[in-house]
Amino acid sequence: MKALLAEVWQRRALVGSLWKGDVLGRYANSAAGLLWAVFAPMGLIGVYVLLFSALLPSKVVGAGAVAGGFGFFVFAGMIPWLVVAGAAQNAPGCLLAHGATLRRFAIPPSVVPAAVVLSALTDAVVAGMLFGMALGASGRLAPLKLLALAPLAVLLVAMVYGLSLAVSALNLYGRDVAHAVSAALPFWFFATPVCYPAEALPAGLGWALALNPMDGFVQAARWALLGSPAPGAGALAWSAAASLAALAAGAWVFQETRGDFADLL
Amino acid sequence: METSPTSSEPARPLVRVQDLRKVYRFYASPLARVRELVAGRGARYHREHTALEGISFELGRGEALGLLGLNGSGKSTLLRILSGVTRPTSGSCEVAGRVSTLLDLAAGFNLDLSGHQNLDLAAMLLGLGSDALERLRPRIVEFSGLGEAMDDPVRTYSSGMVMRLGFALAVHVPFDLLLIDEVLLVGDEVFQRQSLRRIRELLSEGKSIVLASHSLGDLTAVCTKLLLLERGRPALAGPTGEVIQRYLESAERQARRITEGDRLLQGTSVPQETLGKLRIAGVDLLDGAGRPAEEFASGGPVRVRIRFRAEEPVEEPIFRVQIFRNDGLWLAGTNTARGELALGRVEGEGAVTLEYTQLNLLDGDYFLSVGAWPDEYPSYLARRPFDLHDRAYVLRVRSGRPEGGGIVFSPHTWRIEN
């Protein structure tokens, strides 16, 4: 893991250039440009707000009552999730997409998923800034709490990078991995209290929440952005441990398989 | 591959390859891979292809190694291993320096970006700082001759322009070892000469080059050493002159149906469909007195005797002889119909002889195609020969300084005008 992180750090300029190419490439030739990074999740948030507040209002919305209403509640929780969702979409195929480059230049392949995660983080940061502007306009922003999010963001990126390393490598052996990731993603999403408050979950399902490392990140985001109750130390510790474990496991898978990449691309 | 920093010891070669082996595994499906993993050691759910085996060589600074061999003989795999992209299955490959590659025509360019933007991108991928790139940029642009076009998207370039940019980039970035696959002889004559000059310049600066090609001419122009690969194994290796000599000699031993063509195309040539009724039993290259000869002098006579056997009676067959240079350039050709030799009805064994009263070729090895045809101008797709020995015989021509240079012998005299 150390060797992998060291090589990515050494080629950070390359990661930056791949990241820039990815972000610019995605929004090139579109009039709204980077704003799509916000509009796309806004649409999703709109659907959830409509669904949960209009159709199933009693249990869900009452428990999720926060300053700014249910929309802000979902939006705040969506920000960390965007990192996962963005990476899940692009990580499995990223080595294949850069196959020509990887075949030609002796660059460390680990920089490619790193750029994918950075792009996903960019979407989340853009969405977060928009959220901050909306919230700041109503004078409710707490800047100090936002600083506390920085180490959590690092942990979240570590986890997503670990998972991205693993799926990008394994997808070379069988494209099933990419399909499996898209199939599994909704389960993870609904197991994470993004569009509903944790309290709305039936008591029997509490264990699922306790195992989900995203729970800590989502709670922390709401704490910093909306003044919701802070996540418990246990939940945060679990998120941190799971993140580091995911990074270690992903890096291990990547290092074990990278010798095959040139033959599989 | 291990890449260690440049050593100051003069004794250490830049490239050291030892007992290199590369095996590709093919799985019928991803599931087969999983099955093999689950079944543990001993179980095999894949098919193996040995792309390289037993490759060992060293290359010092300022040396150029030529890799010669058919498609699929392992040249490209060896280049990819040297570039550090592919790992060998076993054995070692050490390059004590930086590598620059020119392994495909597109050179990894992004077609949507301009020439200049592609230089930025390539510099990033090569780990070249922007300062270093800005120092090199004017020289790269000048060498490529692209000028204003550097601001246009690469999509709008002709393939020659793309190649020139790729070549210009590859030979100007800092490197110790340059890997080139096949592309040297692409591009127009002027650019080819410019490229060759730059390559010689690089060699004299102490850079090393590994060049893969089918073409002997290409390799001898640049390389100090040659390695002939046959199905991934080293067939011949050594200094260029020696290898070429042994290569041609061993070729000649193959019952005179020899040649680069025959040897290079061994096992891969498209089976020639023939009508079969009339077979070419043998071809003899004879001197003016009708004696078999190994070499022929420019300006002297050559006889090509074609021995044939007709399995059944054939009406008015035509025999054709063509002479090619080793790169496929057709130099001369004639046939019995053009020579107004009517063979009538042919049956059993017989022979025809073509005599060149004066051989107008200069020093070199040329390849003869000998065929027996039912018509003079058959379309290559629609019609088949009775028999065809395509570029199967070597005509070795020797000439001296007085005969001149080039490929065509033109009898001449010099004199002083008053």
C-alpha cells in the first residue's frame, strides 16, 4: 500500500492532468459545463424529496426535520455519497478506457483510478459549494465545523480509492465486475441514510446501519452542514477503520494483479 | 522490469536481458480463470502461447540492435518488455536508463487535442517537466515540419503528419534507449533521410536503439547487431554483417528454394492455389556457358532454366520470370508470350531457358519469381497459375566500383571534352 501511495504521490502532476482531462472531457461541448455536476444529483434529490415527503410523509419527514427542510436534509447526505456514486460509475472501466496510454507509456496504472476518485470528489465539492452558498445566504453556515470535515473527506477518499483500485483491476479479468458494481450500488445507497433519517429504519435493521461505513460520513456531513446531532465516536471509528481497511485491501488486490494488466488490456 | 539509475561504471551495459521468457495465457472465459483459481495448483483451464523464450543479449551505449523476424515472431513483445510496459514471465530485463518508444503510428496521441496539446500530454505521461518540454518544443516542431498545423487537432492530420510528430517527439525527449517498431520507413523520402540522419546522430551521442523490422535493408542501415527471432526463439544473433551472411547462407542451403521470402514466410504464407496440371520441377541459375553459378557479374549473361513436368497435356502454357528487390519492388519481368515463344502442347518433362544476355542489375541480392500460367494477363484474384514459385530464388549479383552505384547497371564511359 505504501509503495502504491508513494508512486501516485510521485506522479501527482499526472493524476492532476488525467483528472483535468476527465472533468473537462465530461463537460466539454455542454453549455452548462460543470454545473451538470450539480444538476444531475439535484434531480435525484428532487425525486427523493417528492417521493418521501409527498407519498410517505408520516414517519420519514418528521424524524428528518432539520433547518431548511427535508430537501436540505437529503442534499447534505448526498454530498459524501456523490464520491461513492461517481467512482462506482467510472472506476470499473477506467483502466480499459486508458488502455492505449497504459500500453504505450510505462506509467503506474494506479494513477488512473486516483484521477477517477478525484473527479468524483470534484462533483461532491461542487455540490457542497452550491449547498454552502444556499445555506450561507440564509446565514446558517458554521465554518469551523466545515474544517472538521477535511479529515473525514480524506478517509472517504481513501475508502473509495481502495474500492476503485480493486474493481478497476478485477474488471480486467472479467467485465462482470462493472455490471456487479452497478447492480450492487442501489443496495448500498438505500442502506445508507441519505434519503431517509436513520431513525426511520425499523429497529431490526439497525445492524445494517452499524456495519455501513458510509453512515458515519453521512451523519458527519449533516452535523457540519445542518447542525444535526454529531455522529457517535463508535460510528466514526468504524468508518475510519473500514476506510483504511478498504484502502489496504484495494491496494493489495491492485499490486497482486498489476503484472497482468499489460496482457489483459 | 527493474529500472535503476544510470550507472557511472563504463563496463555496465545499458540493457541486459537474460534468459527472457514470456508466456501468454488464454482463458476461454473469465469463468475458466475463476475455476482455475478455485481448483488450486495443478489444474489448468487455460491455453498457453510462448511468445518469447531463451532471449539473452546485452546492448551497450551507442549500439543499435535490429530485431528481425516474421509477424508473430516476438519482436513487438520484446520491445514492450524493454519499454517496461509488459512484464516477462521469467528471466530478467534490466534497462539502466530512460526509454523512449515509437511502437505504433498513432503514438498514443489524443485525436481531439492539437499537436501542441498532445506534446503537453505526452510530456506529462513521460514524466517530463514543463520547463524541459518548453526547451524541446521548438526542436520537435522544427523536426516534424508541421509548423502552423501544430495548432490544429491531430484528427485533421494525415497519417504521415501523425507519424512525423510521433517520431519527432520520440527522438527529442531525453532518453538512453529508443525503441522503434517498423515505422522507420514510413513517410516520404525526405523525412526518411532526415530520420536516418537523426538516428545516426543519436547513436554517435551514445544513445542506444532497438529497432524491429521485416526489412533487412532497413536494419542494416542503422544496426550494429542483429537478432533474428523465429517463433519467439533466437535463431541467429551477432554483429550485423555476420548475421546477414549466415542468414543468407543458411537460407541458400534450403535446396535453393530459399530466399528471404521463403524463409520469412515459412508457415505463414497464404497457400497458393494452383491448377497443378503443370509443375515447375526446378529452376537453375546458369552462367553464359550453361554451368550452375552462385554469383553473377553485372553486365554478364544469366540463364534461368525452368524445368517442368506436365501431369497431363497442357495447351500453350506461358512461363514467366520476375525479378524483385527484397522490399518487394518489381524490377523486371518477362514471359514466353512476350518473347514470342510458342510452346504448343506440352506433356511430360521439359525445360525452357530464359537468357539475359546482359544483366543490368548492380551488386545485391534479388529475388526471382518463376511461374507457369495458362494466360498472359490473369487477374490475380480470378485466375490461378499452373504453378508459382513466388520470390523463391535468389539472384546474387556482384559488381565493382566501375559499374556505378544504385540498382541499375547502365554501361557507360566518362570522357573529357575539350
